[in-house]
Amino acid sequence: MSYTNVATNYRRNAILNASPEKLVILLYEGAIQKLERAKIQLGTPGQTHSPEVGENLGKAMAIIGELRASLDFEKGKDIAKQLDGLYEFCIDQIHHANVQRIPEALQPTIKVMKTLKEAWDEIVPA
């Protein structure tokens, strides 16, 4: 069995056995990873218009869209509304970075995602 298969199986098992709270953290980690990759690619001559940039930005938007869709406005009230606004801001920033091909436009979204992940890390046991 190759290293890639072992790593894939490990990630799959981690996701399948994760609590809902841990899944949120994994979503933040995934979004951050995709955004950081896209930022590097957008800043690299010759890669600015590569399919990988669009793929990474698209995956980051999809993850943030899932986080947004999972908000419970009845239970979450003001917090859910605030998160919804942050997610909308992030999606707008990703769209702007994609259209303008500006790597710096992703930094505010990366900062928001990291801040939210850190907050979840504080409340979810490892």
C-alpha cells in the first residue's frame, strides 16, 4: 500500500469518526489550505491563470458555502447572523481575487478563516 493510499485512508477515517464540531474545524482547515495555495499561485508568474487557481478558489468557496448553509439562525441568533455576514464577505473577496487575479485580495479571507478556526480550537477538545 502506498503512502498516498495510507494518507487518504487516514483522512477518510478522521472525517468519518469526527464529531460535528471537529468537522467544522476540518472545514476551516480545508478552506485555509485552498486559499493559501491559490494565493501562492496567483502571485507566481505563469500560474496566475492556471486551472489550479480556479480549482483552489472554487473549493474554498464551496467549503465556505457549506459552512454558511449549516448555520442555524433559530438557535444561533446573532452569532449565526454575524457568521453569515463574515462568510458572505469571504465569498465576495474570493470572487474579487478570482476576477482581478490579485493574491492580496485573499488575505482578509485567510485571516477570517484562521480567526474562526482558532476560536473553534479553543472550545473543541483535541
